[in-house]
Amino acid sequence: MNVSNFTAESPDPALENHQPLGGAIVTKPFMILGLFVLIGGYFILRRFLFGMGDVSHMSNGFPIGTWVVLDVVIGTAFGCGGFAMALLVYILNRNVYHPLIRPALLGGVFGYTLAGLAVMIDLGRYWNAFNLLLPWYAQINSVIFEVALCVMAYVTVLWIEFWPAFLERMPPAFKKRFNLHKMQIFLRRYMYVFIALGVLLPTMHQSSLGSVLLIMGSKLSPLWYTTWLPLLFLISALAMGYGVVMLESTLVQRAFKLPSEAALLIRLSRVGAGLLTLFLVVRIGDLLARGQLGLAFAFDRYSILFLIETTLFAAPILVFASKRRCANSRLRFLATISLLAAGSLYRMNGYLLAINPGNGWTYFPSAPELLITVGVVCLEIMLYLIFIKTLPVLPGRIAEVAGRPS
């Protein structure tokens, strides 16, 4: 693993001097987001006061609902931007992408931290969550146990990796008074350890999220059930990570009228195209090997979901693999949306829509369930805006340009 800051491929060092974006924090869009956070908070309070049944439609047939599927299974994939970029920059030594690292890391910090919040809402006996850390309660044969420990460890690693942004913002006198300059030196010297953990841990738990579905057996449609689920979940998580990086960069650039990072995004989209192609080759090859590809053309509910999902996966490849199409910012943006929609639908199908628990069980999320999820997402966006405006997150040349308030 090469953790050097610059190579022959590295961009201008000026790009590495991250700066706060600045500007007003409390704006009209910010207050609208805050309103949805308050609504979500109200229903979270009801859940803890009156029980899960007061706000949720989950049941014995569908014990996993939208909180886990949207906020955790999909939400952590959206938070894989930092993981994906660390793999590209530090493991594969593609330092040209280094300016995208810290914004991607910030997205991962909030994606995973708020996924942990969603898990606490979903747990029936949330007060026993600390048992995960007690060795005598360890269930070493449980995939979910491994996922829980890995996610907890990765959240810690993400905050440590992002901590230099706080230290850079602190006045030198303040750091010297509380010996925080020593922490800054320590992190610079040993950051490679946390970077390595930041690549290892999501590799483990993202693949394990696929392993969880193996216990479904015949309850999961053969179009999704396969022993290749761990690999497919890992590939889709990486692809979504790069997709989120491209989406965030585009939206921040448009919202604040900043210089475009199109050159980097076009190069990054080729990486996404390769991952999407690998995903489809493994997915369709597995169906052919198991003799299940015919189910894709049965035109029942599962078939239609599969065809929509596959189309969403394939469409971005046509854009990302073409220099001419990828140079079109609108096409590239739509392809990115398609990538993220495909990965989200794949995970939602596997955990919710393609499952038949039998005995007539059905599930449709309640309005409070959805509003809680919307509130969590809005909180993530609000925190992201606060951090990029007050902390050195964006590359220097980008942050130096005065942007309009979002």
C-alpha cells in the first residue's frame, strides 16, 4: 500500500490545501431540511415512548423494514465513497483522485454514523446493544454479529480519518495549549494504519451484508439467491461509492457555482463502468450456470423487478464507457443517478421486495417509517452542508471561489 501524498500522477499540490467553503449556514433550503428532521424526530420519540408498533408496519413475517433496508443496507453503500476512494488512491496509487478523498470521507462519516442511529431505532431491545462489546455474549458464528462489530469499528475509523480536518481548523495556540499538535503529528505518522483498516472493514461487512441473505433460502427468489451474494454486494457497494462521489461533486459544484471537477469525474466514471460490467458478468453468468436465467423473462413481479434493475445497471455503462457521452455533464449526471438507483434497487429487492416469507405475510412501510428515514437523510444533508462550510473539506482551488448559499 502506497500512502505517499504525491506521485507523477498527482495533481497540483495547491489542490491539497483544503479550505472551508464559507457562506451562510441557515438558509431557506436548510430550514426546510430542518423541518423534516423535526418531523422525523417526533416519530422517533413516539417509537421510544410507545413502542415500535406505534409507528411501524413490521411483523414476524417481515422483521426487517425500511429502517434497515434504506438507512443501513442502502445507506452504508451510499457511505462507501471514502472506502472506494481510499482503495483507488492509497491501494492502487491513483493519486490524481486525491482532491476527492476528503469530501468522500465526509459522506462516509455521516452515512455510517446515521446508519448506526437507524439501527438503534430498529432494535426492539436497544438497551442491550452494548452486549455486542461483551466477549461472553459474542456469537462468532453469526454473520450479523460480524457486520455489527465491523460497522461499529468502521465508524470509529472514519471519524479518526476525518479528525485532521478539525485539527487544521483549530488555532495554533489552542492546539498547543491542549497538546493537540501532538495528536496531529501522531495522525500524520500513523494514518496509514487507519487507512488500511478503512479499506479492510467495509470489504468485510459489505460482503457480509450479502451473506446475511443466504439464510433466506427458498424465501428469496432464485433471481437473487446465489452463493455469489457476498461478491455481488461488495462490487455494488464499490460502484455506488464512486457514484456517490460523482453525485456529491456535481451537486456541490452546481449549488455553489464552483469550478467543475469534470476532468476527474470523467476518469472516475470509467472505473464505475468497469465495476458495473463486472457486476453484470458475475450476475448473469451465475444465472446461466444455475439454469435460472429463464425466470428473468417470466414477466411476473420478480421478473419485472429484475429487468428494471438490470436495465438501470446497464444504462450507465453506455455513458461511462464512451468519452463523447461522458463529456456531456447532463448524461453523466443521469448515468450516475441510474447507477445509484440500480444499486439501491438491487439491495432493496434482496432484503425486501424479492422475499416471500409465506403464510400470507405482506409488508408496506407506514408513513411514520418513511418520515423517519426522510428525517435521517435530511439530517445527513444538513450536517454535510455545515461541515463543508465551516471545515477544510473541499480542495483549495474549489473552496476559494465564493459560492452562493445553498
